[in-house]
Amino acid sequence: MSNEIEIGRGKRGRRAYSFDDIAVVPSRRTRDPKDVSVGWQIDAYHFDLPIVAAPMDSVMTPDSAVALGRFGGLGVLDLEGLWTRYESPEPLLAEIAALPVGEATHRMQEIYSEPIKPELITQRLKEIRSAGVTVAGALTPQRTQEFYKTVVDAGVDLFVIRGTTVSAEHVSGNAEPLNLKRFIYELDVPVVVGGASTYTAALHLMRTGAAGVLVGFGGGAAHTTRVSLGIHAPMATSVADVAAARRDYLDESGGRYVHVIADGGVGHSGDIVKAVACGADAVMLGAALARAAEAPGKGFHWGPEAHHPQLPRGERVEVGTVGTLEEILFGPGKQADGTLNLVGALRRAMATTGYSDLKEFQRVEVVVSPYQPR
């Protein structure tokens, strides 16, 4: 049955769903939450939590990446952020948090105009490595050719190529595009790449040899892509479509499993639950972790789209502070709004619906919800 809707006589559109549009359904079995496993593994790296911190300056510092790693998650440092542009970025982070609304974008453009310093990339990654946790750093596709050797030489374990959207077939008449398939083949470390939001785009990224695909486009709390460019991909449908691409690529490749990571629209615990239910192996969190007392954004949250020099497609948003990083991950919860004890909520949802691990939970029944939960 087709879910296409007639927009007008000359245009049809497919109905797509956000996480707010769906809900998971209990089965005939329930479990004890203590018996539920939320661990996952990508390549040789195992994590106790299916939580990846977004490479955003309001979320990640070398210290917070270490802290999240020790809790069992994965912190990804933005290698084009303030930590690789300035020796001591703390005063600038505080300044950004204190900026008046009308001045924030312009001042951020000025601050981020400072060149990236390769020696600081090396220094920051070595700081994380010295703590004994998995080391991950992110570059945009536009900067990958310039800095990837510095990143790999610094000893990164997982390399993330993250943009608003990343395709395996970028066409340019002005410069030679990044050849993802050749690039990933030549690297000695697993690569996670995205965002992608459709079956076809994700399948092509999987064929490049990527170990994981980030799913999302303009759905984060600090994005204004839908307003600026008119482009948006509702996350429940996007994750389900990319999970279908993973299934088909598994058959096509003779058993090569590519991990699906939901990136955007997962700001509350219920969103994490529904992302896994739609097929995600893990989630990449921005706003959810920016609410931590230790977060460098000090209650504010922004991504690289907010300070683009020509066309900002994001903004600095106030997300507030709800608790420590440990409380956000493991509780105890102090309010019933899905901002604290994210891992406990995921465990309880899996236990309530009768599933013992994440891969099993990807098979949970999902319905289109008749109401908005928030």
C-alpha cells in the first residue's frame, strides 16, 4: 500500500514520520531491566552505552570526551572547533554563552574565523588517548583532505566525517571532491560518515566501506535547515529507511554489517527508545548532553551551522542545565520530562516490551501514535 499523498495535480509526496509520530508497543513478555544489555560494538570497539556525543563545541571538550568514555559511551571531538583553533578556548566558550541573542551569530562567525592549527588537533587527540578511552574525532568532508593525515597520525581510533548531508557522489566543477570509497579504503581506522536520510543515499555510503552511517538532516535542536533551505527529513522514517539499506547491503556484501547511528531529533529518552526501535544501533546526542552541568556551552547549544561564514543554517539555542553528565546518563531523575536517566529509560522500555538487547529491540512493534507526547 502506497503512503504517497497528492500535494497537487503535479506533485506527490511520501508521508514521513518523526519520532513524535510513533510509539513502541509492549509484547506478551516483560523482563527485569537489570537483565537488559544496552551495549554495542563497532569494528573492534565495544561500548557499554549506545550513546555517541555529537562533535559540537557546546557538548564536547577533551575532558568531557574522557568522562563520557569512562561512563561507557563515545565522545567525538569537533576537530574544526574552538579546541583546534585556540590554545585556551574556555574564555571564548563563556563569551558565546553570554552573548545577546541579536549578536550571537555575527560574533560566532568572527570567533570561528581563526584558522585551524594541525598541532592542536594532535594535542587534543593525545589528551584523550592518554586517559585510556576510545579516541574519536570529526571533520567535515570539506576539511577531510586537508587534515585527515594529522588526525590519523595522532592516533585516532574512530574517524568521523560529519556534515549536514554527506553523499558518496558529490559533483563539483570547482574542486576535486573527496572520493570516499578510495579514502576509506586507504585508511587504517574505521570511518563513520553522514548525515544521510534516504535508503539510496545510505546504501551508496555503505558501499564506500564506511563502518557506520549517521542518519539525520537538519533535525537537531540547533538547526534551522528547514527554515533556511526548506530541507528536512523526519527521523523515524529516515532511520527505518537507512536500516532497510543496511539489511539489503548485508545481503549484497555477503555479511558486512554497517552500523546505523541516529543523529538529530533525539533530545529526550523516549526519542532514543524510538530511534533504536526504528533500527538504530546507537544515537548521537547533542542537546541532551549540552544540558549537563559540565557541558562547555553552559546551558547553551550550537553547531557549526550556526557560524557558517556565508549562510548560517543554525543558531545558538538555550537548552538549560538539568543535572550532571552522570545524572543525565544514569539518573536519578528529578523530573518526568525525559532529560535525566537516559540509559535507565532505554533499559526500562526494552524490559517493558520484553527485549534483552538492542538488536532484538530493533524488531519491536511500532505504531503511528495518535497524539503528541510533549
